[in-house]
Amino acid sequence: MNNNKSLVVAVVTGLCFTLFADLKNATYIPTPIAGDYERLWTEERMCAVIRKCVEKNIAIEIQAESPFPSPRFLRLAKAMGAKFSFGTNNFDPGPKDLSRWLEAIRWLDLGPGDMWSAKWP
């Protein structure tokens, strides 16, 4: 990626046209640049993605067994009024460790009003 800003532009552009109810792997960064996660995901960039999710009623998915999105991103998302969902990226038939969900519920103080639900026209 020659331009690090293109990472956020790609995510926000996708959100403009998405028909999905939740944003999976919201802040995933490819392995070759994963070491720059904190530097690349600035507050300004996180806010751009979160604002679009709030505007389009797209939940931010909290992944089991994954560090994405980061706690910093999730805290900011909650403060900005984003809604959340839970997912597993279930690529295999084995059981999943759902402890990250429980941790997120606790450290974000999530309640029913923080969870995504459909808004009908």
C-alpha cells in the first residue's frame, strides 16, 4: 500500500455502498504492515469509519478469538454511538473461545441498547 490513507478510504468507500448489517474485521491490517497497526489507525481514521457505520446503521462486529477491532477503536465507537454485534469468523468446525465477547461486554459496559438491531423504513 503506497498510501496508508488508502486503507481507510477503502473501508469507508465500502461502507458507502454496503448492504451488510455489520462491519467484520473493521480494522484488520494485512500481515506485511500489521506492525504499524497503532500508527495507521489514527483517531481521525477511526472516526471516519465509525461515523459512516453510525450514519448507515452498520454494526461494528466484535470478533471472538481476534484482536480486531482494537479496544481503543471499540471504546471510541461506543462513545460515538456505534452499535455492536458479535461474530466468530468461523473458518473451522471446532468450538470457539467467546471470552473476548464477555470481556468486551464488561470493559465497554455494553447493554441491550448498544447492540445492533434492524431499522425498518
